[in-house]
Amino acid sequence: MWASWWLWPLVAVCTADSFLDQAVQILQVTPVIDGHNDLPWQLLNKFNNRLQDARANLTILADTHTNIPKLRAGFVGGQFWSAYTPCDTQNKDTVRRTLEQMDVVHRMCQLYPETFLCVTDSAGIQQAFREGKVASLIGVEGGHSIDSSLGVLRALYRLGMRYLTLTHNCNTPWADNWLVDRGDDEAQSGGLSVFGQRVVREMNRLGVMIDLAHVSVATMKAALRLSTAPVIFSHSSAFTVCAHRRNVPDDVLQLVKETGSLVMVNFYNDYVSCAREATLSQVADHLDYIKNVAGAAAVGFGGDFDGVTRLPVGLEDVSKYPDLVAELLRRGWTEAEVRGALADNLLRVFREVEQASNQIQVPEEEPISLEQLGGSCRTQYGYSEAPSLHRQPGALLASLSLLLLSLGLL
């Protein structure tokens, strides 16, 4: 009896090691594609995007969740780098700021070609896998980055944007954000406005993935129903597990399942445990829940590393992915399900978005109405040439009345 008693801890240790060994074996063949990493934002804040600064050396970069050795240790083979610009840039310099954040991603690939390969399609990701590099893609975080312009949307696509988060933590003139659901912001578009629907259709035409992290539930449902291709939540978790409005509720998970879409689980403590502290096991709870409700094909990883201040014990940086995979194996996930969450689910969605695109189709070109735009610094070129197209009849009548009064004709 005593002999069997002291053997149990040894058996447990050996079993734990076997799960980690199996995780590493899987990751060597199918590295993780993470949906959201804010390292470019850290490079802006710390070094004003000066990659030649000795302190910005990504092989030794400290005080961040991400650097090259950590990416290697975590078997990260694909990364959507976030081109993020805060909401206070809306109606100001958001386009310039977005371009600069996209530029720093391209320069990362240029400066570290042995590590990063900038790609723009699913085939490019697989090429990077074969070359043992980190496939580097750009996700633009926040619809305010297009400044309500379909032309800017198309230009960002040509520069490498492959997903656009429809809002950040603020409404755009055409889509509502998650703070509406919490009562902190007022709904402006009821989900998506008419122009917001044009944005979604144009993203489908181009082959840009629609990202619904940060949006209101009404926006989630409107986009899921309108899009002709699957959508993603690049860094969101399950509302039933943690009742935070940034997370995805069950009725939306059902739509995710019906549309073949994807929820890439966020690691931020507040969205994992609804508290300041969280654990790796609680992240696995979200992965389990989404798999059980929406299916194994609907789950992925969107860690939000370098974009958050609090991370779970056991998931402190990007090197920790093998430990999370080991936990999923411990919970009975099959190897195929694990490979799906690591990369195959995202690759499937990306391919379907590419297949649904149709760049021969005539682009959307009807602009947003001038009255919907904010900001006092805007010029009105184009709008002033055809006011009848962009102003309500009442507004035109009022303007005409003022003109006639000024001429003494009324």
C-alpha cells in the first residue's frame, strides 16, 4: 500500500510531462497562428517606432510579452500584428497613425528576415511554416482607422491589411461598439448603418476578414448575417464563462457555428475570469466552452499579448503556448481538435474569405453622408459639388430660405 502511495506523485509528474511532450510534437508540425498581438503598439510607445534603437532589438527586447526568443519558445508560426490607433485619433490623424503602425510591421520583416515573413494570404502562411519563419500579417484594430472612407479601406488592403476590427472602444459613424451594451455609449447605428453595410460588402469583395472583437452584440449579429464569408473574433472569449460585454454571448456563438466563423480566445484576465487574477486553466475553460457550443472548428487563440496589463498565471508571455496545448490534451482534446485551434481553423476561414472575394466585381463607391461625419477640421471636397445627394430635403429647404432672406426676397 505504501509503495503504491508514493508512486502516485511520480505517475502524475510523468503524465504531465507526456502531455507537454505531445504538445511540443504537435506544435513542431502545426505551429500556432495567434489572432492578435500588440507588439507594434509597444514599439511606438517605447521607441517611437525606431527599430534601429539598440533597446528595440527584438532578439533581446525586455519588458514586453513578445520578442523573438519567446516567439520561438512558444512555437508561434503565424501572427496577426495589430495596427492599432486609439479612439482619440478618430476625426484627427487616425489614417496617418494607422499607416505608421502598418509600416513598422513591414520594417520588422525587413530587419529580421530570418524570423519574420510578411505575407498576405493563406498560402503565404503555409510558406512561412515550411521555411520555419513567423508568418506576419496585419490586422487593423478599429474601424475608425478607415476614417469612414471606402477608398481608404481599399488602400489599406493593398498595403497588407487582412482583417479590420469594425470598432475599437468607440462607435464609428457606421458601427456600434461593445460599450453600448454596457450602457457607457449610446447606440448610433443600431449595429451597422447603411454605410456600415457597404463597408462589410466591400471587405467581402476585397477578401478582408471581418473582425467582430470590440463591437456591440447588434453589430455582431448584423455582420454575421450580412457577410458572405465567415468572420472572426480576433481576441474575444465566452460571455457565459465570464460575463464581460467584450465577450461573445451564446446566441452569437450559434451564429458563429452556422456561418463557419471563428472565435480566437483572449487571455486578458478581465475577460477570462472577470477579475484581476486568472489562470491558464480558466483560459482552457473558455476554449472548452466555445468548442462545446459552436464546435471544434470555431475556436482559436487570440492572446492579446502586449495589448493588456494582466495575464493569467501560466500564460505570462508568448512562450507559454505549449503549456496551454498540454492542458487541452489533458482535458481530452483530440490531436485534430488541437491542430484546428492552433492553425487549421484560421486557415480554413482565411481560405473561405479569399474564395468569396471578387475583385472583378464593381467596388462599393457611395460615400458616407457628410452629416454623419464628425470633426471640425474636415474639408468638403466632393460633397459641395452635389449637395442634393448628401443632404436631406429639409436641410436643403432651410439653406435655400436663408439664401433668399439674405437677398431680401422673402
